Amino acid sequence: MAMVKFVNKEKLKRIGIIGGTFDPVHIGHLIIAEKVREEFFLERTLFIPAGIPPHKKEVFASPIHRLEMVKIAIKDNKYFQVDDIEIKKQKPAYTYDTIISMRSIYPKTELFFITGADMFYEIETWHRYRELVKEVIFLIAPRKVNEKKLFPKIPSLRYEFIHSPLMDISSSYIRSCLAERKSVKYLLPDGVLKYIRRYKLYEIGRDKEKNKRGR
């Protein structure tokens, strides 16, 4: 386990990966991704929406809706791209499997996996985590977590903390606001909000099956 000293002797390409349900994507995701790109000199950052996330019991919008919202959110940033690799699988997708696929697509590339501190502290519960840590460098976004939590002690684990503001914004909070007809202005891009309103996502009384089926 080691903090990373970034010496890129081989001039490898650097790609960031940020995964999640993005249910919905919000400014917290975007600010963290942009800060990471700038701080660690990433050539691009891939947003990978989960199709069927193995770690969550319930997803509120369909994979197609969530994919489209990410596309809208990142369209003005030339360094951001979206990849539907996990959505195409149509089965639970684990981070390890996705990273191995990325390795074959982007050889001779340093892969940086962006995650929150809360998730990072639970890394020993992740699927094939001992193999995963050999494939990526973890970039950790600050979260409100218990400081007394034990730091993961895993051989080959490489990580760095991101110098970014504490983004205490969550998709669940935004969904709650939308369901209660409260304002979410400035919490997510205007285009995403328009999309949500167009398809009436996250509303009280909205048929969940319609949300999950898509348009």
C-alpha cells in the first residue's frame, strides 16, 4: 500500500475512470472529475454508468435514461467521454471486470479509478479486490467519513487523495427534492434537469417500471 509519486517515465497515456449509477448525474460528479483531470494531467475521463449495479438493491431510472443524462452533462467538456460497456452487459458488472476490459482497449495506459473515500474504505468487500488494486491507481474524493476507520492495508494498493472541495451532494438527495417538488437548480446541469422533467423521472407516483424501462 502506497501513496503514489507520479513520475511518468514512459510517457504513458493517462485515463481517468469514474463509475456509478448516476441516478441522476450531478455537479458533484462533474466537479470531482474536472479537478482530477487538472490535478493528475489526465488526457480524458471516462464516465461509465452501471447497468445493473451489484452493490445497490434499487435503481430509479433505466440504464438508457441514466446514460443519456450523463451524455448531456458532459457534452461541453472535450476531455469527458461516456462509455456504455457496463450497460451493454445486461447483468451485474463488477469494477474488476470493467477495468480488465479497459486494459485491453487502452494498452500502455495508466488507469486512474476515481472513487469516494466512503467506498474506498470498503474496498476489501469489492469483487476480486486484490487483483483490482494491481491494475489501477485510486484517486480518492473527500467524503464525510468516520476518521477512525481503518485504512485498507493491501499489497500493491496505490492511491492518492484528490485536492477538491467536499461535495456533500448525493443523487438520493436530488431524487428526494424532485419527488417533493423542491428546487434542484444548481445541483445538476440545466440540460439534465430538462431531461428529467421531459420524461417525468423521480416523481412521486411515477410508475417505477416506466422509469426502469426507459422512454
